[in-house]
Amino acid sequence: MKLNIKAAVLSAFVLPGLGQIVNGKKLKGFLLITLVNIFILVALAFVIKGMGPLLITVKSGGTVDVGSVLEQVRQQGGGGPRWLLIGFFVIWAYALIDALVDRPKLDDDE
């Protein structure tokens, strides 16, 4: 069975960890998928928490001052969302490079 490197790289590009599964590194792939999902869920929690003041203002019939809502979200979040984004991209880059480099060697590979 010939392993297509394009399939592994494109899989890793779509979902970090999928390229490792295509390459036969199932444990590493499932670990990367789990980490990416944790990052996404925590980021979603930050978004939902930040939308609280906006939803309360809209529900009470008041006008929404987007600038003040964004400032409030920024103050509440601290550096958390920024570190989540950096961590996600580090994992994504690692998975993409690893899917390319750590692939099984085939007889017709050069």
C-alpha cells in the first residue's frame, strides 16, 4: 500500500492529528486531536463568558456600546485568549510538520 504524502499533509492541515493517523501513528494523532479540541472548547468558553454583558444589555432593551463591551471582554479575559490562540497554532504547526517529517519510509521514497 502506497502512502500518499499529500493525504497526510492535507489531513494534518484540516485537523491537527489526522495526518499522524494517516501515517499510522494513531496514539500521537488522537493525542493531538484531543489537545486541539481542548483548546477549542476553552476558547469557546471565553467567547461565551465574554458575550454575557452583551446579551444582558440586549435582553434589557438597552443600546449596545460595542467599544465598552469589547473593553470589558478584554479586561476579563486577561492574556488567556491570546495564549490559547498561540498554543493552538503551535500545536497545528507541530502536527503539520510532524505529518510531513515523521512518515513511514517506502521503497520508492527518495
